Amino acid sequence: MKAFIVENYSKTEKLQLKDIPEPDLQDDEVLVQVHAAGVNLLDSKIKSGEFKIILPYKTPFVLGHDVAGTVVRTGAQVRHFKPGDAVYSRPDNFRMGTFAEYVAIKEASLAIKPDNITMEEAASLPLVGLTAWQALVEKAKLKKGQKVFIQAGSGGVGTFAIQLAKHLGATVATTTGTTNVDLVKNLGADIVIDYKKADFEKTLRHYDVVLNSQDAATLKKSMNVLKPGGNLISISGPPDPVFADDIKAPWLVKQIMRILSYGTRKAAKRLNIDYSFLFMKASGNQLRQITALIESGAILPVLDKIFPFDATNEAIAYVESGRAKGKVVIKIR
């Protein structure tokens, strides 16, 4: 099969298109023929080695974290999928590889594709959908009437999280650039701050939840918009000791994470707010709940561009540029 390979960790080296064997299929896995694959900033960060301390992939490896496609074959223990099923998934860590013609995915991480959207739209959803779900539903337990600040509302996670938060009954504030104000308002944002014209720290007060996806300076300012007892959930770091325990990190890695997050945790404790780092996990069960929201029309996919398979490097470069509104997808079949 054809696949885009990371030969070496590098910020500048491009992925290489190569012919490689189909992935080995374990008893609890499903072989999926890839129709489309979503592109995420995480792909770029893993390619550059930025997440090597958390996810030490051995080169060479196939990149890609989002997929929609068709079941080709199932392992001996698989009970809920059969050849021909249209499915979508965010494969497990160390079993990723969706920038390819085929990918093997654990049954527990797979779900039937929503029947009212295209393969390309379905491929745009798993990583950002699961991230938003695990942040707002699982960690924050966001409730009707609460207030949530979702940064970068026009990005992949932002466009999904705004819609999910509105579905849960929350008041939603977000930041975006001038050209994307109407987009995030149409998705349901109640308060939109044009970051080119105003500072959210001076506008927002007494929020229950902040979903942080930006840099360290933005993380620090975000603490000041939360009320005592509020939740600051970051998907951009720094990783904390709880996360280190979750991934069963080696002792040295745990100490590094403890040091990296010390200042943030100390500042949060002083303000009586809860800080946590989120690195989303694959979950077919949560995807099935997301499917129900998609099929009901409560959440709509937001696609910016669809690139052909041979333009995968261009798709990654476009995501890295920060110009994407919603998601970028590669059409493979």
C-alpha cells in the first residue's frame, strides 16, 4: 500500500510517499480502507519531535490521527463490525497511521460513520470531537447555565467545542480574528472577542471553564477569567503529574512533567482554580455519542479544504500556517 512516512523527526523534512506492507492485524483490530484522513496540528508536532517525550515513535512510521473509511477485514475477536461497514475513528496512540491506503484500528476505538455526512466530513471529526468531549463533558462536566471560554474558536477543536458547549446549555465566549467573527457566531458563540482588537483578559470574568489551546502567555491570562473553583483545561501544555500517571510514564519523565507544570499548578492553586492537561484518548464509545449529535444536527462538521492524497505535505503546511477555518482533510480514495 502507499503511505506517507516520517523518516526522521524534523520540522522541515517532508513526509515521504512510499510503498509499504499493509499493517499487521491483531485479533481485536479492524482493517480499514482509508477514504479520507483529517490533518491536525498534532501531526506536525509529532513529526517535528515536539511530543517525543510523551509519544516516542520509532522512525520510520506512518503519520495521521483521523480516518473515515470502509471495513475490509476483522480480527478473530471482533464482534461489532463487518466488511463493508462505513466507519470513522481516531486510532490509538502507537497504532496511528491514517495517511495511508489502509490502517488497522482497535475495535474499541472505532464507530460507525454518521449516515448524514460524507467520508471527508467524517474524517474531520474524531480527534477534535473527542478532545472537546473529554474536556467539556468528561473533565469539566459542563452544565446548563455555566460559562465557558473556548480559545481559537475558528480552529478545528474550537468549531466543534463551541457547538458542543451550546448543546450542553452553556454560555460560550471565544476568540478569533476579524474575518472569522461571523463563523463562530453562527456556530453558537455568545461572546466573540476579536483578538486583534481586544484583550479577553480585560473582558471576561467569573467563568466556570476555560479550554486553553494557545501559548503559555495565554494560559497565564486565562487564569484571571475564571471564578474560584473554576476549571482550566489545557490541550497545549504543560503536561502535569496526573497525566504522567495516566500514561504510566517512566520516573524521569514524570519528574520532567512535574517541573514543567510546577509554575502553572502553583499559580492555579493560589487562585483556587483547578488546572489539568488533556491529551485525548481514542474511544469508540464516545464517538458513538458524538455520532448521535451529528445525525441530529446538533453539531455540524466545519471543513476548510480538501487536499488530494499526493498533496499531503501541502495539507500539513496549510494547517501549520494557522489559516484553516475548521478542519483540513486529505482525500485518499
